[in-house]
Amino acid sequence: MIATPQGQSGTRSDGATRALPPLVGRGLEVPLANGELRRYVNLDYAATTPALEAARNAVLELLPFYSSVHRGSGFNSQATTQAYEAARQVVAQFVRARSSDTVIFVRNTTEALNLLARCLTLRPDHAVLTTAVEHHANLLPWRRMASVVHLEPPASPATLIAAVKRALEDRARPVGLVTITAASNVTGEVFPLREIGHLAHMHGALFAVDAAQLAAHRPIDMQALNIDFLALSGHKMYAPFGSGALVAPSAMLRNVEPMLAGGGAVDFVTLDDVQWTALPDRHEAGTPNVLGAVALAAAATELERTGFEHVIAHERRLLTYLETHFDDLPKTTRYTLWEGPSVDRLGIYTFGVSSLAHALVAAALSAEHAVGVRHGCFCAHPYITHLLGITFEQAHLIRERMRRGQHEGIPGAVRVSFGIGTSIDDIDRLVAGLRQLSEQGPRLTYACDPRTGDYAPVDDRRAMPVFDFLPRTEVSAAGAGCGQF
Ligand SMILES: Cc1ncc(COP(=O)(O)O)c(C=O)c1O
């Protein structure tokens, strides 16, 4: 028997015809700083999506059988192994992988890209080509294995394609790998993957795509898009059970020493040598996250069953609605990479409110309106400093301040992001909150914690929920922030 949260429904409250699949926790009420309850408005999907009921149900269905995977001889071990390997097939099909590809289950996109950087050997004179708008997960791993060329934030998709072409034609600096985000996690633009992949292949380079943002919002066809390597995270596609995937040609992974050394990745070990095993286990040392993999597969299946055309139509409608209403708000500035009606954009909207710190805007939306957003630099520091007009020298001064633990007043922005569980009502709540903030400022008094740069109401009556699985100590919302920058 599966409990259904209050107010949970597969249909939307905003009058659109197509029912989107239900999410766990819809209709949940949370306290404002004054103690009143309000329905929670989650506008932080780009960081982590809520769980699909289908993902949760898959985990609950498997749980009674849940047992050791791969090497157990018991019936439940075999059932667990079968579910885990079937999940691998589902993920391969979800991204239209080639039959010659392998899906490696990892924790998340960050691990997938680090694993790829560990597995790939480029020629010593070959560089990795990427852009300055990437998430850190697609910037930092490459620095460890090759020289990296960062393309400037491009002014349009055509400029990006032209810049990639120029870089690939530069014989003085041959490129072995082009690696690019499928969509910006800061401003939401969808990147022209097919064209970039085509160019990479024409010039003999490999093509890797960070699909962390795209996977839950657009169909991915690795073959049609000329993608060699793909990384994604389950917790950004409605399967928050700690699983992600690297999809890559088996030939590229087969003879490589694994990133993680340990049990499960070997055929035989002597005191002076090891025989690594075959794919995919070779790159999944240790006991894998079976429930996470199954949840990821269940979410992928549910998204396919829903039809991406309906997901896209829903999210585009919300974005247009948000854009129309945001334009009327005073003292707000939106940040984008590309603009215009032809730009394909996910439900991601990043902005600032003049004279209010980004951290204060986010804190007030939460404490006074029960609206959850994200603020800061979104793990894309080079891109956000570009958007905010921060010079290279200023960026280094900021780094120095951070090194000294001074987080107060660090530049950044506020990001709103949404998906299939979002309604027009949610956008209305956001816009009403922002109108109040931009016209009158916060209603409450806030204090900033200089160690994190986060704000909290001075008089905060919110208590964290009491979970049966935790010891009974009261933690206030004010004390709960950890401030990932
Ligand atoms: C574009 C992009 N790439 C990579 C990541 C890293 O994902 P994860 O934290 O799941 O490893 C994120 C997370 O926000 C992202 O938005």
C-alpha cells in the first residue's frame, strides 16, 4: 500500500488538457517565518527535481526482494540483479545509445564526467575544447588530463557553432575532445548539439555532452545528435535516489584501468597484480546503488510514457507566462546568454533585484512566501561572473575573500527553475512575492551569516519537520543552511 500525499494529483490545476505524471509531495504545506502554513512552491528543479511517484513506487516494489546484486545465488539476489541490469537497458534506450555503448551507473553527472576524464587518453598534443558557460562538473575534471580551451560565452547558437569550427580548424592546437553542456544550468538555453557533434566528428574529435539539465526536459538521441559520451543525474530527472549514468562506447572503456579500485571490478587479484573484469562491472567497483538505478530507469520510462512533447508544451507555456509577468516587475534584471523567439530554453530563469542581495531575495521568498528558489553562482563561476560583468581581476579578489571565509556580499543571482510539477499558480506566487520584494523590500528583518552569506529572519518561528527516523532535537530553519556556492 502506497501512501499518497495530501493534494497529490496527476492533473494540473491550470486548465491544460494533458495530465502530467504525479510527483511525491505535491500539495505539501510548509511554515512561513511567522508560523503560518502555506503550500510549498518548489522552483528549484534545476538543482534537484522532486520524485516521480513512479520512481518511488519502483523502489518500493523492488525493496522486498532487495538483496545482494550480481554474485548472490539466492532468488532475491537474482531478482535484484535482473532489475539492476534491466535498468541499464532502460537508460540506454532512453538516450538512444548505440548497441556498442555501455551504461555505467555512477552517483551523478559529476562522477560520470570525472570517470570519463579518467578513462579517456588523448594524444599529448590534443586539447579539450569546452565553453566558459559550463557547470564546474564539466570544467574541472578536464584540467587534470589535458590542456583545456574555453570558448567565450557565445552571443548566439550560430556564434557558438562558428567558434567551435574555428577552434577545431586551428592546426596549432588540435582538439581531441569537445565537451559541452546540453543546456545552461544558469540561463536555460539549449545548445546546438547536433551541429557541434557533427563538427567534432568531421575534425576527428570526440564529443561529450553534459546532459544533467536536459535529460528531464527534452528527448535525447545520442545517435542523431552525434554524441559519443553522455552524462546525466537521476536526481535532476525525478529520481532522487543517488544514481546517475555515463553512457560511452564500450571500446573506449574496455581496457582502461578503473577510477575506483575494489571488489566487483576484478576477475582475479594476487598480491602483486589484478585482472580487471569486463564491462560494465569494471567501472562499478563496490556495491552499486541498485535502488537508485531502478528509480532512474522508472523515471525515464515515465517521462517517455508521458511524451516529451507534453513536457515541453507545459514548460514552454509556464516560461512564456513567467516572462510576461516578470517584465512588469520593477528593479529586476534578467540574465540570459541568448535571447529571441527562436531560442530554445528550459524552464530556468535567472535574475537580480537591484539593491537587494541575491541571498536576501531567496531568503525572503522562502520565509515570507514559501517559495523555494536558488541563489548564488550555481556552480558556474566563470559564467556568472561574465553575466554580472565581473572582471578577471575582480574574480580573483572574490576568490581571495572566499579563501579567508568571507562569504557575505559575494556576487550572484537568483535562479527560478521548474518542470512537470509546476503550475501557473506557482508562478503567480513567485511573481506576487517578487513584486512585494522589489516594490517594498522584505517585510521582515533579516540577518546575514558572514560565514555562508545566507540570510535568515531575525524572528524565525519555523521549526524543521520532526522525522521519525531522526533523534528529537529541534532545528530551526535559520540554522539549517549550508550555502553551497
Ligand atoms: C549542467 C550541469 N552539469 C552538471 C551538474 C552536476 O550534477 P550533479 O550535482 O548531479 O553531479 C549540474 C548540477 O546542477 C548541472 O546543472
